[in-house]
Amino acid sequence: MNIISVILGVVSLIITIIGLFPLLGWLNWISLIICIIGIVIGIFCEKKTGRDLNLVVLIIAIFCLLIGGGIF
């Protein structure tokens, strides 16, 4: 289950990086959903790598949304 959480975290990180480009900030909303799913899966694992990765990506995505006003 930890591998699934890590994979979701990496996918979410890629989407968040793409969302940094102008006019693609809406991708951060998709990234937030994937991060939350990854965090929920990571909570039930013994290893906390996937959960921690998803938490970091979640913080980055929220920060980008705050800077862009929630849309961009």
C-alpha cells in the first residue's frame, strides 16, 4: 500500500510542477485531490514515506493556489 501512496505522490508532484506554468494553475486542484487520496492510503501503511511525500506536495499545491488566488 505504501508503493501506491508513493506513486500517487509522484504523479501529484508532476501535476503540481506542470501547474506552476501560467494559466495551468487549475491543475493544482487535481493535484490536491490526488494528494488527499495518497495521504489516506499512506495513513494505513507501516512506512510513512508515501504519506510524507503527499503531505509535502499538498503544502506546495496549496501555497501555489494561495499565491494565484485559487484559480491560476
